[in-house]
Amino acid sequence: MFIGPFEITSARKLVEELTAELSHEAEEYIEAIYKLQKRRGVARTKELARALNVVPGSITNTIAHLEKHGLVEHTPYRGVRLTAEGEKLALSIIRRHRLAERLLTDLLEADWSGVHETACRLEHALTEDVLALLEKRLGYPRFCPHGNPIPTEDGEIEDVECFPLTAVAENQMCIVVRLVDEKKETLALLAAMGIKPNVPIQVIKAEQKQLVLCVAGKKCTVSLEKAENIWVRFAGVDAANV
């Protein structure tokens, strides 16, 4: 569907108005809800609290605030979903965040495993005009340093077919597409094992609580919890380069 200049300008104005009204904390909620909703269909309260590293009881007021702004719909005992406006805002926040990560890694040469937290602080200062200049300077990157797609200015986001490493059968060869958990400690652990986007991985054995892997010819183990956040494609299946 073609989106004209008027629609893009209107969407940008809406996003900037909503961003000005919301706290940085509320924006983090919107981003976390979007990611959980994409994976689970709905953001359950306990999962949302875990993603934000807060206690479940503390998120009630913020969710109510977002619902008041028409950004989420909360169904008791089921979870939270973004409205259409909430999704537009989420994609704008994610766009700012992932371009901020590319700024840190590509231009400032920061270590890719530690840029997520810094980008969380930096993203709130980036206006759409600055983002447009930054995106041009970076050469219009399509993915963040961790392999996650960067939404376009008009809210389009590339859908790369991939699945969790936990779904891969033993002896199957696959390629890392993206890393969902971008926390510094997780990325540092995976980087130490050589697990990054575009790296080939073979599942040697699936055990009860961990996977035994072969990464670049070296044997290593990763917990099932961490493996769920490593999304891959089968080797031999074409995919866009990061």
C-alpha cells in the first residue's frame, strides 16, 4: 500500500505529540509490550514485569496511564495489547532505539554487546528530523547490531522468517538471524561463545535444561532460556544480510 507524504507527516506528528506526553518509562513499556505481543500474541503481566525487571504489582498504574491515552487495551487475567496508535508509537520508539544502537556501533565503534542500555537513554533525545539525518549517514541500515529489523519512517518493518534455536532438531545446521534478549550480560555471554548474527550453529544435543552446540567449530552449551532468545534460519535458506 502506498503511503503518501500527508499520511507520513500526520503519523509523524501524532507520534511526536504522544512521545512528548509520555515519560521515558512509559515508552519502555510500549516497546516491551510490542515485543511480547509479536512473540506471544499478548503481553501477560508477569512476562511484562520480567522484561522490564520490575515486580508485577508495580506496573498497574503505568498500564492504566497508557490505556487512558488510548495506546493499550488491558484485559484482566489475559494481558495487554497495543491499539493501532500504540503500535505506531511502538514502531517509532523501536526505530529510534535501533538506529541509536547503530550510531553507537557503526560511528562510535562501541562494543555491540553493551549498546542496548545506552541506546535506551539516547533514543529519547532523537527527533524524527535527526533520525532522518542519522539514517542517511549510516547508509539506511535495515537491521540493528543484534539482527533485529529497523522500522522505516512510515512504520513498515521487515518480516524475516526465523524461529527460536530451541525448535531446531539435533544435528541440524542453522544460521543466527537475530538475538531477542539484548541485555548486556546476555549478549556478552553469547558473544564469548561466538554467537552473533550470520554465524552458523549446529545443535549437537538437546538436553533437559540446555543445548549442546557447535559454534565455529567449537563445542559449547547454552541454557534453554537463553536459547529461546536466539532466533535462527536453516542453513541454505536465503536471508538478507545485516
